[in-house]
Amino acid sequence: MENLIAEADSIKNSKQLNRARQLATVNDYGPPSLFALAALFTNTGKTNIYSDCWKRSLTAGEVAMIFADHTERVPYATLTGMQNCTLTFS
């Protein structure tokens, strides 16, 4: 999974992640990929993927969260009372 996230670094805007070949590969693994993705959530390494929401480049952990969300939807607003682009993870 870490290699797929590294490969996704060629994507320039987070809005394009939902069409990424890397995401399709993660989806092919299905729910079992969630364990490997979750292990990357705290990865603070910067990517070149820009988020209009955050107005900055995403971390590898944030990309892993986006991939996980596309594998199995996470109801952020229901769980936290906030939209996912306003969450802070530490």
C-alpha cells in the first residue's frame, strides 16, 4: 500500500484521487486493504498532491485515509460532527 501511495504522488490535485489507477488497485484488494492503509494514517510524509480544502499538500497518511474511504465509506460527519476536510489527526 505504501508503494501505491508513493506512486499516487504524481497526481497534482486531491480531486483527481478518485480516478487514480492506484485507488483502483486498492479497491481490487477490497476491505482487507483497510488494515494496511490504517497503518499508514499517521504517516506525516508530504506528497505533491494539493488539497483545495486544506490549501496545502496532503500527507501520505491523508492519502491513505482517502483511499480507505473509497474502499469502505467512513461516515466522518456522523462520527465526529465535522466534515472530513476539517478533521485534525495527531
